[in-house]
Amino acid sequence: MESIHNHFESLLSKAGDYAETRAKLLKLKVADKTSDTVSDAASTLVVWMFAVFFLLIFSTGMALLLGEWLGKNYYGFFIIAGVYGIAGIIFRVNRTRFIKTPVSNFIISKILKSA
């Protein structure tokens, strides 16, 4: 009887150790996926930031160039603003296809990425 009791205690001890190990493994997997997703998002944000700066400077230059060609600087700015307005409407109408779906797919692929 004593032997069965010792085996049962040993089994319980090993089951507890196993549960602790599984919990630690889960924490490490969550930390890995979280850090991977956040680092990818941060690097993407930096790239987008440079793209925005480029677009801002390029747009200003194009507006000034168009304004010079048309005789008044503000004409160029109105034309560039109109182009951005049309682009904004197109993105607003298609926001699910252009923004929501790709971002969701990116996040899901990072979360479900096999280790």
C-alpha cells in the first residue's frame, strides 16, 4: 500500500512540474509572437514615416512646379490637394480592401506563424 501511495505522490509531483513547464512554454510562445509582431509593426511604421516625409516634400515641389507653369503658385497647391482629395475618396470607399484586410491578414499571419 505504501508503494502505491509513493507512486501516486510521485505522479502528482511530475504532473505539477509538467503543468508548470507547459505554462512557462506558453508564456514564452506568447512573448515571442508579441515581440515579433511589435517589431514588425515598428519597422513598418518607420518605413511609412519616411514615405510620408518623401511624399510631403515631393508634393510641395510638384505644387510649386505646377504653380510656376500655370502662373500662380496656389494653382499648383489646389491641383495637388485635388489629387489627394480624390485619392482619399478612393481609399475611403475601398478601405476594407486596401487597409483592413491586409492589416488583419498581417496580424493573423504573425500570430499563427509556426515556430
